[in-house]
Amino acid sequence: MRAGYFLYPALVLMVGCGADEQPQSLQQVEAEESADKAGGVIPQYQLDALEKARKVEDQLQESVEKRAEP
């Protein structure tokens, strides 16, 4: 019975504080909508992320080469 005093309010709090989706900023919503409308065109933010990934990959390759030299 004592567990009920703790469990039921905890259950109510967990359900009441559910995982509502956080509101997005207007700019993010517009960027996503414009990206969806592009129809086959890669959005700029994805190109930027790809370029950063290439730079990281180059850095990793250089470090592997440096370790292999000695």
C-alpha cells in the first residue's frame, strides 16, 4: 500500500510531463520546407556537413599515414 503513495503520483507526473515535441524556430521550419520542395536538389546545409566530413576524413587519413611512417 505504501508503494502506491509513491508510484501513482510518479506515474501521473511521467504521463503529464510527456514527450511533447519542442516547437521549432520559424527559420528551421522554412528551411526544411524549402528543402522538401527542391525535389532532388541537395540542400546547402547537407553540402556543408558533407564538406566538414571530408575534412575530418582527410585528417584521419593523415594521422594514419603518420602512424605508419615510423
